[in-house]
Amino acid sequence: MDFSIVGIAKASKVYHNQDRIAELSQKNTVKSVQGQEDRVSISQSARLLLLENQDSQSSSATTKK
């Protein structure tokens, strides 16, 4: 079994930081929806620009070889 040696001051600081985070989490509850999905639509002009950018990057990569 491995043990690590940590100073009392550092262990105390970590404990107090975690305690403070737990305290703040209890006070400020954030409601979240489980399984939430974001839907994004891309315009036709954006798709064309993306394809042009990918084509220019692939052609420049082949010329560098």
C-alpha cells in the first residue's frame, strides 16, 4: 500500500476549499435538464464556405508533402 505525505497546512487548505465549494453549491442550485440536446442548423452558404475551406486545406497539405 502506498502512502503520500502531505503537510497539515496543505491538507487543511484543500479541505476548506472543498467545504466552501460544497457550501456555495447548496446555496446556488442550478437546475439542469437531464438528456438535454442542443440543435444547430447551418445555412447553405456556411456549408459551402466550410467545404471550400476544407478543400483548400487538403490541397495545401498535399503540396507540402
